[in-house]
Amino acid sequence: MNHLFGWTRLMLLYFIIDVLCASQQTVQSETQQVKGIVGQSLSFPERVFKNGYFRHGEDTNAFVLSGQSKIDPEERFKNRLHWDNVTGLFSLSDLQIEDAGVYSVENKDGEKRTSKFNLTLYYVVSKPQVTECDSSSCSVVCSVDNEKEVTLTLYREEEILNQTSSPDLTTDPSLRLEVEGKDYNSTYSCVAANPVSNRTVHVPKCCSEDGHPKETDSDGRTWNMLIIAVICVLVASGLVGLVIYLKKRGNEHSQGRYLSFRGLRSVKTCQNHYYQESYFGKSRKCLLEHRMQVK
């Protein structure tokens, strides 16, 4: 609240000074087109060292009085609008797409002069994407995400081969490049640009000098992945077979030990019968039964 009251008093004082100086002729310059990049800073090219103001539309956002700047603490440009007392320039930092519009700077140092600026904001253009070679022809496709005033250009060395843009922001611009036999050794590039930035990618060669499609890095990666997959399947199958074999062998070994144990037990039983029942003539029968069990 105190900030707002102080700002109102300063604006009233500045209005009185402005009225007293109204007899001076004001020089109106033509509106200048200025471009900014979202997220970066921009300085408005009109210097104010002692007295002047900065406006967005009809709103006064800051002014300079006797070499001291005052910036509205409650407005939309809080902590983003600055005045440099060395250069005399107003600047906006951390630009947002909503900051686009008409600004004016009035300089009252000597001759009264008002400069207007139409600010247009752009995003940094995205990097073009180059698809891999067509399987049946020596051609590639270059494309880019569409934004305001984006153009896409194909170059051979320094020569422009083709260029396109689309006012429909829902459609991404794209260009196809088909390389003829005599141009295989040339260097090609794809450039995406807007009024504040540009990005370049080199187009890979997808054909050999005889005009046949050249194996791309993607094809090589596919074959490598396929070979690795086959090796993994073979190794896994071998491990499974080894586990089954060891398990089967272990079962046979356990079964053999069990049969041996039963045989020893039968012999011991027969021996007991022999000693205990020999008198009754039954030892021979026990030994015969033992032999049948072993078989």
C-alpha cells in the first residue's frame, strides 16, 4: 500500500513537470520494429539520462526524474524492467510471449522526443530433423517443428535448392532431397530459421557413387541388435539345457543311491534271517527273495 501511495505521488509530480514543459515541441519518430527472444533480454534503443518515461500501451511503467529512475512496483514488469544510468537505456529481462506489443520511450533531455517500438516475440527455432534414407531411392526428408515465421531451406554447398514455410502452425514444414548421380560428392545441409535464430544440420549421404542406397547408421544398429538378440537366445537355451541335464543326472544319482541302500538293507535282513531262521531252513528262501529285489 505504501509503495502504491509513493508511486502515485511521484506520478503526480512528474505530471506537473510534464505540463510545465508542454510548450516544447515534441518530435515523434516512426514506430520501430524490434524483435525479442522468449527468455532473453531486450534493450529499447532510446536513451534517457535525466528526464523521461517508459510506457507499455497507455500505461506508464517507469520514469526517470533528475537522473533517478522509479519503476512501478505493482505492475506486470516487476523485477524485469530496468534502467541503466550509464547507457540511459530501458530494458526488459526474461521476456515472455505475452510481452509483445507497442512500447514508447519519451526523452525530455533537451529536445522533447518520443520513440515508439512494436515488440514481436519469438521462440528459438527448433533443430531440423532429417529422416533416414528411403529404401528404394537416394532421398532424405528434412522437417522442423512449425512456429511463427519459420522457414526451412535445403542447401547444396552455398546454393539454395529448395525453401518452404507454412503459415498454418499445425502443419510442420518439410522438404525432400533427391540426390542425382553427379551430385553424390556434394555437401548438403538443412537450415531452419526465424527472424531471431537459425539451426543447421548436415544431411547424411545415403547413396554410394554407383547410385545404390547406402547402408545407414540405423541399418547397422538394427543388424547389431539382431545379432545380439540371437546370441542371447542361444546362450539362454544352452543354460536351460544344462540345468535340465544336471537336474536329470542328479535324480538318477539319487535313485541309484536309494536302490543301493535298499539292497544293503535286504542283505542285512537276510543275514538276520539266516542266523535267526537257519534252524528252520528258511535262509535259502530269504536269499532268493533278495536276489529278485536287486534284479
